Amino acid sequence: MLADPNPETPTFGMISTGANFSFVKLVRGETPLYARSAEFVISNPGNELYRVLQILKRLSQLPD
């Protein structure tokens, strides 16, 4: 994430085991700041996969 060529915009990432998903955001500055989302588990009641797909869709719509 630190190697992203656009340091003026936040960088997003996703960590997954295939059943668990977590999203990460990096805002670079003098001191890089990271934020991590809650963990989404697709085996939970209510199937959090739909929420994961909503987040991925929103991230895909962000300007480059």
C-alpha cells in the first residue's frame, strides 16, 4: 500500500481468508495512518457476504 504511486489519495486494501474479510485504508502523510474495518464473516447469520460485495462495489466506483 505504501508503494501506491498516488500518495495524495487514500489507498484501500482487502484481507481475506476466503471466509473472513477485512478492509484496510491508508492515508499517507508524514506519518502513515491506517484504519481497519470490522471483520465480516460469511458464515454468520445473515450472510455478511452481501455487505462485503457492497463495499467492493463502492470501492470500484471511487475515482482513480
